[in-house]
Amino acid sequence: MARQVLHVDCDCFYAAVEMRDKPEYKDVPIAIGGARDRRGVISTCNYPARKYGVRSAMASSQALKLCPNLIMLPGNMAKYSEVSSQVMAILQQYALAFEPVSVDEAFLELAPTSNAELIAQQIRQQIFSELGITVSVGIAPNKFLAKVASDWRKPNGQFAIAPGEVHDFVGRLPVKLISGVGPKSAEKLKDLGIHTCQDVRDVSAQGLRSQMGKFGEILIQRAQGIDDRVVRVRDRRKSISMEHTFVSDLTDEEEINQILDDMWPKFLARVERAGLQLLQLAPFVKVKFSDFQVTTLADHQRSVTMDDYRELLAQAMLRADKAVRLIGIGGRLQELNNSQMSLF
């Protein structure tokens, strides 16, 4: 019998918790995370805000231009972590195998003989009645399709892809919905005339492997609706970071800050791909000097912002009066989240 995999995704999670606790926010646009200056970044927003084009990882200044009446909230990670623990505890009651993906989403494997649609309804009803937030659920024979399905009827919906529907359903999917297809690879596939999964099926498999390397094989499998990955608890990553090595050693603080400005959007994209949120991360920086001496500096009392990185870098560079050959920025999952995830 075919596998039955559920992907459960909380709807605008942080914003949903705020709307639950303050009903006056329910029908007005709100966003969590970003300060109101140009360096602030939106962590998440509710659906009224999304109608204006506001989205996660957007600069706060841009969000406010799109939606001048947007209410910006600083966020409360302790509260969100507590609700996340409660959501995950409910999900585990239903699963043969359980895999949390982030603070607000998880995969569940059910017995092949289970009534998956009824269980999805029960999960949604229980989470709403006990916790006051909504989730969307995707049901499919594998993880790839379950995640696609959970987005199909958001918010507060569920969608099932039956085994007999997989071939036709997947053929119509935009190739960008395959995990791992980012802006660069999407552009490369577009240049090859590939826009949908059916397009992947229609091209030479050997040619696609030569153009896309190992990822070409994954594309071929996903375009056929194949995903053999198992649902299992995995180690939670503890940090995320990126580095930049200069062509020549630098001493000018303004030049270093300009490179930091260039790194910032790339770091945000990396955080988003990892399924993390800035509010979960405490900032740290790394500086390598011209003599290869390395120093690091962290602030465990803050969440990640651009201003934090500027301050930490300035302090780290004062530790040695030398030119700089490399800077790195990153975030560590705050201790509260680490202990919370260990329960899973």
C-alpha cells in the first residue's frame, strides 16, 4: 500500500499567536520582527498584510511603503516557543514517525491503512480548539508532495494528493516548487526551456544531469513525483553562518560595512532556506586578520539585526590593530529554542 505522509504547517505562526492573544489585531495588517528602519526585516506577517504585498524577509522600510498602516511588533520568542512545543506534542499523538522541520511545521507518517483525511481534520480541530491558532495540512504519498499540498488551501485548509493523481498533478507543477530550486537554478532551468515538471520529463535526462550536476537527478525524480526520503527525527542545526574573504586585506571600516551590506540579503536568503527565523537566532561575528589571527564575538541576549552585526564587527576589529582579510556573520539558535526542540 502507498505511504501516507502529512505536512502540517502553522498559518503565519508568530502573527497568529499575536492575533490570538490580542483579537484587535485579527483584521488589521501586522508584521513581526523588523524595526522600522531600512535595516529591519520582516520575520512573518498576517494575511491582511500579505494582501498589500508584504512578505517574510522583506525590509521593514519596503513593507511600510506597501502598507503604511502596518503594525510592527517586536515578537516574543519565549511565547512562540511554548506554543510550538504544544503544537508538536499534539502532532506526535497521531504519528507513526514524526519529523519537526522548524518551529512551525512538521512531517508525520501515518499507517497505510489510516484515514488520513479524517486525521488531518482532527489535527486541525484539536490545535484550534486547544491553542487558538490554525494549521494547514497536506496529504500525499511522500514528503515532497505533502509539502506542496499543505500550501494548496492555506490558510486553515487541507488538501490530499491520491497515488493515482500523482502523475498528472506533478506534471502541472511549476519547477520552482521543487525544494532546492532557488532563483539562480530557476533562471538556469528557464534558459533550458524548463518551467514545469512536465518540461523536466520532456528533456533528455542525460542532458539535464550534465547541465545541473547531481541536482539534475533530484529534479528528474521529483518531476515524476518520486521522493523516497523517510520521515524521522533529525538533529536540529544549532547555527547558520556565511563568510566573505576580501581580495585584498582591508582597513577601512566603511568598505567593510559595505561588504556587510552586500552579505545581508544573502544571509537572509540562507536563513529562509534553512526554515529558520531571525527571531530564533542570536548574532555572532567572525573576523580573520591579515596575520590569520581569528576572533569571534557573540551577543546571546539579542536577536539578529543588521545593526547588531555592525556593532559586533566594530568591537571585534578593535581586538587587533591589523588589516582584515575575512568577516563572517551568523546566528546561533537561542538556548530556549534548543531546549524546546530537544523535546521532539
